[in-house]
Amino acid sequence: MNAFENILHEKHVRSTAMRLLVMDTLAKQQTAISLHDLEAAFEHADRITLYRTLKTFEEKGIVHSIEDGTGATKYALCEPGCQCSPQDLHIHFYCNKCEKTYCLSKSKIPDLGLPKGYQLQEVNLVAKGVCNRCSD
Amino acid sequence: MNAFENILHEKHVRSTAMRLLVMDTLAKQQTAISLHDLEAAFEHADRITLYRTLKTFEEKGIVHSIEDGTGATKYALCEPGCQCSPQDLHIHFYCNKCEKTYCLSKSKIPDLGLPKGYQLQEVNLVAKGVCNRCSD
DNA sequence: GTTGCTATGCAATGGTATTGCATTTTTTTA
DNA sequence: TAAAAAAATGCAATACCATTGCATAGCAAC
Ligand SMILES: [Mn+2]
Ligand SMILES: [Mn+2]
Ligand SMILES: [Zn+2]
Ligand SMILES: [Zn+2]
């Protein structure tokens, strides 16, 4: 049983060929990718199956999703130990030049100081600008 | 010249009946609203005209938009003096119960501590959970 | 009043997300 | 191991939301 199979097992998701391929593809990315991007990474794969794979992964905490405002949700593998709680989550950065969405894993979400009565469950924080690769 | 006409004039947007009506409608909202919501607030108004009105308002800094992850962009009037820079902007809160998106105007965006080389231009910060009205 | 620019209204299009259903694959049970 | 049940996959269809093209109406300058 390899590392990906282990993760699927831990998260109570059945291991299938398709799911392992998707995990493998996601692990190779430097950025968060869209369903469309994922589809493009395969020769012959059904878009809907990939869609449902991502949805399953998201529900089970294997990937996290980012609404970066482009209209297409981006996905990236969670880091080991991530429970996808606001404390676990990190900032995402959308570069207006290269149009890629980066996980800034080391930049955690700062304390938001919400007004009294607001119960926090999730946070989607997308900073936009120019990434370090594009700003030379 | 009333307050709305003043704002339009300041922001170099021509004053029209439609635009004044849209500003009036936006000013009456307690939450940020979608194009669809805006359309529903009128008896007979063309969706596309409303769409372009919102786009114009956004470009000229009269409204700000929020990508709350529901798929439909939300809009709200900017506060006086807002330049829509990351320092001016505030947190938004999407309530999973009432499904409304609130402007938390007093909760400014905290410092993000981006890694070196990342140039910040915009921030979209949406906290999700249960709002104070729904959490009693 | 004529001319020119802008805003509006209607139609059409493009893209992403989502669901229904038949079929295949995997797992469970006998 | 064979049959039955459950889950995953593949294809088709649908639902939205966002965006553009183009003709017309309204306004402003000349
Ligand atoms: Mn991430
Ligand atoms: Mn706001
Ligand atoms: Zn970049
Ligand atoms: Zn609420």
C-alpha cells in the first residue's frame, strides 16, 4: 500500500485506479488547479468522474478548494494533518499576470476579529496581485 | 443635486435614471446582493442593463464585489472615502443558514504577511459560518 | 437641428457546475 | 465461488451565471 492509498484509507475513501491517478496528478502540481486543468492532464478521462472525484476528496478532507474569483474553483491536496479548519488553512494567492493560484502554505489565515455573535466555520482568503515568479 | 448624483459626479459616472435607481436600491440593502437579487428588486428592468450598471459602478469604485463562493458575485455600495485598496477593504461574512453575505465594515482585512516577492493588489476575504442573527 | 457619443434593451453565446440514469466495477453476503 | 448489493464510472442532459454583439433610444455638444 503506497502513500496515496494510505491517505485514501485514512480518510475512509475507497481506493480506485482513477482516484489514485487524480491524487498523483494533484501531487505533481505547483499550483491549485481547476477541474478543466485536471481534465487536460489526462488523455482520456471523463470530466464528470473527475468532478465527482474532486467533490469526494473535498468532502473527506483530502483536497481543499479555493474560490479565486475566476469563476472556476481551484483544488489542491491538503497537507498532512490538515483538518481544513480555519486554523489549519492558509492564504491563497492569485497572480494577475500568470493567472495561477498558489497555496501559500506557510501563511496561515490571520485572526479575523469577527464581531460578537458570528460563528466562524470556514475561511476563503484570496490575495491577488503579482506572484514572486512574475515580479522580477 | 442629491447625494447619489453627487457620488456619480465625483466618480465620473454620468447620472441616469437607471443608475440612480440602482444606487437607491443598493443603499437600502442590509447585505451584499447578487445581480439576480437586484433584478428582483425591480418590476421591469433589463438584466443586462443592471449587469452593466454594476460593472460600471465597480470599475469606478462606487460598489465593491464579493466572490462568496456561491457562484453568484455579490455587490455592495462602497463607504465614503473607500478607494477599494486592500487597506480600505473589509471582511465579508457568508451565513450558511440564511445564505446572505454581510459586509463587516468595521472588520478591516488584517495584515497578511505575504512571503517576499508577492505584490498585493486586491484581497477577497470571505468568512463563512453562522451570522449573529441566525446564531441565537 | 444635426451630429456624435453613451446608455439601454433584446438576443445570442460561452463557460462552469450539477444532476439523472444506465452500465461497469467492486464489495458483501450466501 | 456465485449471487446480490453497493459504489464508482461514463455519457447525456440541464441549470445557472457571466459576457458579448448589435440595433435602438437618449443625451450632449456643436
Ligand atoms: Mn491551498
Ligand atoms: Mn463589503
Ligand atoms: Zn505569476
Ligand atoms: Zn444568517
